[in-house]
Amino acid sequence: MPRIWFLNSLLCLLVLVCLLGTVTDAACTETKPAKKILILNSYHSGYKGSDDAVQGFTETLLRSLPETEIQIEYLDSKNNSGKEYDARVLDLLKFKYQQHRFDLILSTDDYAFNIIERYREALFDSTPVVFCGTNSFDRSRLSGKSGIIGIDERPSFDATLALIFSLHPGTSNIVVIRDDSVTGQLNDMEFKKAASQLPGKATFSDWAGMQLDELTGRVMQLKPGSVIVYFASFVPDRNGDRVSSNEALRRISAVSPVPVYGGWEFNLGKGIVGGRLLNLHEHGAAAAALAVRVLKGESIDRLPPVSPSPNKDMFDYNELRRFGIPQAKLPADSIVVNRPPGYLWSHRVDILATISVLLLLALVTSFVKLINSRKNLKVHRDALMQRNVELEQALSKVKVLEGIIPVCMYCKKVRKDEESWQQMESYISQHTEAQFSHGICPSCFDDNFSSKKKK
């Protein structure tokens, strides 16, 4: 008895422990806080390049960690600059975020990373940082620093120049149109480094910081053999206001007698032929892949400190056609945008209309056949019913003689009962619908009426 009591007590204790563990796990799961990310965006909302990077980052990260809270701080460095502005930005960040705790900081483009590089400890303590959009990143900037990794936004100017000389063998003059901002100067350094590998190939002209009217006027005067390489973040107009990268490109390309190449995907479809382009949406997605690994628990200092930019050969079909560039000369796996649809797609309305008419005709034909079949079936059914009626009427008139009929072997009378006999024809007429008529067969005629009989 004590032994059974002990076993029951032990079983109850185990059940209680399991229940407590389940409740504890559920409570931990319910109270586990969502990850929090702060995005320091160097520019302003509406700037195509950084918006693409942020979109690629958020879409990719939320697919893996959908509960993550993401906050964006725009630093507006395209429209403001200088030491006084930098001080105000720093004061604002301290005021807003010094008491906040984030699981990760994403910085986009150079200005935001410069803030992180100088003031990370004061603003965000040792919060892990992933950067993207930093132009031609110098790896030595991470020397002695921990908890910082990112994607190098390095344009493939060397590959784009190789494409230009391959697609336009007669090129003798390359004109660079860029802005004179810090970003523009960094990009120009990369371009000049790539151009230095091609001595004697062509002359290189740098049209930096010119007003839009002056640029369009000079572009219109370019002669065959010239090619433009465009990587301006903005272009000033005659009033000193900044015209956006794509709008300035649209105006320049519209009057250009020579092809325009670029370095960034967000200019594709706006006037450049193409090139080995930096796709900032993919750039942001690559940064998100790193962020997910960090947020899921991987040590940030064991990941590659700087990853290369995922650049791709991309072209605009309209510009290829405008300058007579055959697609067969493009590198393998090139992406071509604005390609016209094939015959089936371009005529899809007519094709669908024709298919619809044919299906309608087939449906009508089938319906008519069904109606005719039902009519024929009714006719056959009526005929069959009439035949059945006739058969039943015929059968109703038939009487069948069955069994053994006693017949006299001499006079052929049929016995009706034990006492009476009846002529066979009378018996048959009485028991069936058959009627008899009388005649004389040749044999009987000879026996009864022949001349021999008379004699």
C-alpha cells in the first residue's frame, strides 16, 4: 500500500512539473519582445536611390522576422550641409534616441555612416550596425572597431567603360556629368581609377557642377564618337535650385545626339543606355540578409566586415534601339527593361476575343445539337410508344391453344368433354380468333366429282 501511494505521488509530481514547464514556455513566448531597428537615412523621403535601398531592406528583413519594429530617421543631407547643420543633427539624435535601445542600426549612404563612425558610442552605445550605400568604402575605417558590418556601394565603372568600347568601337571622347557633392567626388575618384586603366583609349572630360541649361547646351554640340557617363545625384538650375537626378537626366538625354551610360539602376529607363549598374534595391536586400543573421543570434564580428555590391549588366531597350545597338552584342545574362512584348502578348486582346468567339460558337453548336437530339429522341420515343400500343393491341387479340387436344383419328372431331365431340374448325374458332372459309382441295375434288367417280 505505501508503495502504490508513493508511485501515485511521484506521477502527480511529474505531471505538475510538465504543466508548469508548459505554462512557463508559453509565458516566455508571449512576452518575448519584438526586435527593434533604427534606420538612419542620409537623405530625404522621396529620394529614389535611398528609398529603393530601404525598401529592399525592409521587404527582405520582414519576410524573415515579420514582427520586427522599424523606425526611420531622415537626415536630409542632400538639401543641407555644413558644420552647423551637423551639430544640429547630432543634438537631434541625442534628444530623440539617447534613452532608446535598439537591437540593430542600419545606416544608408555616407552621411549617416559618418555620424555612426564618429558618435556611435555616445548615441547608441554598442548596438550592432549594418551599413549600405557607402560609396567606395575604405575597409581601414573599420580597423579597431567591432559590431559594424556592411555592403560596399562601389560602382562598376571599369566594366561599364569596357562595355562602352565594346558596343561603340569608335569612341574617342567620354564626357562625365556628375555633381560636386562629397558623394559625387567619391564616385569621381572611382571613375578616374577605372579610366586610368585605359590609357590612350579616349579623352575624358569632367563636366561637374554645371547648371542644367549649360549642360544641355553643351550636350547638343557633342559629335559622333562621344559618349556620356552620367552619375549626378542632382544638377543645379539657373536659380541654384537642385533638379533631381532623373529629371536632369531626362532633359539631357532628350537633346543628346550620343548615348548616355550610367552607374546606378535607378537611372535606367530615364535616359541611360545602361551599363554594369548598381541596383540599390538589391543592395538593401543584401544588407537585410546580414541583419537577419545578426538578429537571429550570429556573432556580428564573425561575419564578413565588408561585402561587395551585387551589380548587374542592365540596359534600356528603347535606348538600345535609338542608337542601333544590337542585343546580340550585350553580355550574357544581361537584363533589358522596356522590351516590347512578344506577338502573343501584344495581340492578346484580339487572340482572347477570337478564342471567346470560337468557344461561344462551339457552345451554341453543342446547344443546337442537344436540342435536335432531344427532338429526335422525342420522335423515336413517340414512335416506340405507338409500336408498343400496336403490339399490345395485337397481343390482346391472340389466343393460344396449349396442351394436348383429343382428336378422332377418323372424322377429326375434337372431344369437348367425356360425352360430346365438336367439329375441329368450330373448336378452333371458339378457342382462338381464327376464322375458317371452305373450299375443295384437288385431291378431294377428284375423289368426289371426277368423271371416274361418276362411272
